[in-house]
Amino acid sequence: MTNATTESKQVAINDIGSADDFLAAVESTLKFFNDGDLIEGTVVKIDRDEVLLDVGYKTEGVIPSRELSIKHDVNPDEVVQVGDPVEALVLQKEDKEGRLILSKKRAQYERAWGDVERIKESEGVVTGTVIEVVKGGLIVDIGLRGFLPASLIELRRVRDLTPYLGQEIEAKILELDKNRNNVVLSRRALLEETQSATRSSFLAELKPGQVRKGVISSIVNFGAFVDLGGVDGLVHVSELSWKHIEHASDVVEVGQEVTVEVLSVELDRERVSLSLKATQEDPWQVFARTHAIGEIAPGVVTKLVPFGAFVRVADGIEGLVHISELSGQHVELAEQVVQAGQEVFVKIIDIDLDRRRISLSLKQANEGVDPEGSEFDPALYGMTTEYDENGEYKYPEGFDPETQEWKEGFESQREKWEQEYAAAQERWEAHKKQVAASLNETAAAPAADNPSSSFSGEASSTGALADDAALAALKAQLEGN
């Protein structure tokens, strides 16, 4: 029998050395940190209260949820995902449980401070998202918790801050104190800078005489300010209306859209003077265009003076009835005939557009008017009558003078004509009542005080439609239709 010999085989070669050498080799593969170091790692696990980060250390780094974001009470899943690379700051190399405690928001904070300081030095602009609405303002995420006071959000004070939540905004850095962790922002400063450049350009384009649209931005005792699109101009109270007003609020209100004319631009003082009334037709021009000498107009007595009475015959238009034109009888005082606030019909005897004066007559308005009469001339009572260059009457649009009938398709014109005719007739009926009352007063007065009757002379027929037989026939035909 042959004796077998068993040989041991070598399965590994010890190329490290002793056990101490082996531990040293393992240690060389690990990273070592100190408190305050910025390190990088990868998210390997997300829990409700913390996030685990593989940073190449002997243990995984732990980021408590409160250290994930500058936002308060955030859900870790909303901040990071498994596999995300994350930069973190070492808060504690080993806590009592031997864990490496990290902070993502502190790392972000350290990085951001450097950026924010450089932006502050260069007077630049930061961009961030509004993450919280707090008492007195907003918290903006610019890598740091920047505080934006409510008074510095817009050019004007903002009352409701809620709509800003989640918005990305730009702002200037007003204050920066790292020791106190204090960052104060101002969006208004940025808006003012932008507006200043825009304002200068806008003002350079404004020229006197230009007509612009705007919105009433504020009302003051001496007028109203109009926002022309980033630049406010003043409409002095005297330029708000053609008629006299006590306060701007009598004419306009905040938020109202208006059309204004540029009166002047002072570039050095950045002041713009505007006029609202300049874009509206002068009521005197309107009155002169729509009324004729000899016309009977309704009015209201506004003021009595030693030499007569003033009567308002249109909005912003007052005329004088001289004391000699108040009555056919001798009058010592205007109050013997009329009283303030009384409604009267007067005859227009003169229009002086240049001097903005009209002369009226109560006496002539009443002369020749028969309270029981049926002869009605609508032109004398404000119905529009137009004549061509030859003095020929211009028939209403849509009325055929040959057939004496209205054409088809002109129903609106006919309706307008009929309304004007009815209004003139209503004024005529009211005037006859005035004349009747005047006659009754005259009849009741002593004979010695009644040397002449108010219904004695021939009626003035200047510009009357009834002066022409054909026109009178047309009037009768139109009235019949």
C-alpha cells in the first residue's frame, strides 16, 4: 500500500501586510470631514423626518427635514428625490448616536451669501420666489430668506399680499447683515429705477397739443392727476370743465378713463400739465352752432342784478336779460318781474362768441304770442333747421320733397325728426302758458301801471320755418306723417 501525501494549496496572496495595514487601507478609502465643511453626496433614502445621503463616509449622512429648505414645514419629497446630487454642510461630525448630521439649507445659505454680497456690491438685482406671506411683508427665496416689506413691493402701498404668493419677482438688496441673518429687499426701488428711465423717455416724446388717453389716478383739492402710462400729469381744476366747478370730484373719479390734451411739459422738473376740457367742445361753440338769433329758449333765472337778470339757457351758458327787456311795462327792479330759480322762456337777441356773451329778452319772447293760437313754428323753439349756401332749406335726410313722404330705410331719421318736433311743440305749449300768466298779471294790475300789453306787437320771424309757404307746407306734411 502506498502512503498518500496531502499538500495544502495557497488561495490568496497577502499583498497588504498585517491587520493594521489592512485597516489603514480601508481608512484610506473613506472621506473625513470637519464641522462646517461643504460636501457633496447622493440621496439614498427619504423618510418623513430625514433624508439619508451617501457621502462616501463610513456612515451615511443624515439631513433632518428642518435642514432641507429655507421654507418652513416642508415635505422632504417636495425638496429632493432618491438619486439627486445634493450639496450639504457638516453640522456635526458625530452626534450621540455616532451619525453624521448635515444641512442642505445651510450649504445653500453659505453659497447664496457670497452671491448676494457680490450682487449688493454691484447694485444688481436678485430674483426669487415668494414663499411666505408674513406680518408686514413677504419672504422671498433668493437662496436666503429675503424679507420684502409691504411698503416696498409696489410704487403704491399694497393691502392684500396673498396674490404674490408663488410669484417670481425681481428686487434690489436694501440691507445685508450676515451676522444677524438679515436681508431686506426692495422691489419698489427697482420699479422706480425702471420708471425713471421710462419716464424720461416718455416725457421726451410728450409735446404740447398732443391728445392722450389716461386714467384718473388721484384727486386733490387743486385738480386731478392722470396716469398716462407710467407718467402722471396734472389737470388743474380750471382745466377740468368749461363750467365752473368747486372740486375735481364734481367732474371725475379715481379709475375713470379720460382723454386729455397736453398743455406743457417741464423736463427739468418732470411735470406735465394737462387739460380735460380742451378735448371737449366749448359749450359756447355748441350753443352758437345749435341756436339762432330770434329763437325762443327755455331757461332758469340764476341771479338778479340792478341792471336786469341772468338766465341759464344751457349747461354752463348764462345770458343777460337787461332790465329794459324784462317787460313791456316800465320796471324799476328785476324782482318785480322774475325771481331767482324761476323757469322762463326768453328770446335770443344777440350771441357774441368772442366775448362769450348772449343777450336775451323776456319782453320780446312774449310779444306776438297768442296763448290760444295754433300757428306753431318749430324752428323758433329749437328744432334744427339747416340752409344751403343759397339760403335754401335743407330737408331732413330721408325725406323726399317731391313726394312729400319719407323714404324707406330712413325710419331712425324720421323718428329723430319726430322727437325733435315733439320737443319743440312741448316748449311752445309751455311758452304759451307763460304768456297767458303774464297777461293775467298785467290785467290784474291797475290801468295806470299797464300802459302797454305784452301781446301787442308783431312777432319777429327771423329764421322761422313758417316764413316760407313751401316750408310751411312741408312742416304740415311732416307733422301729418
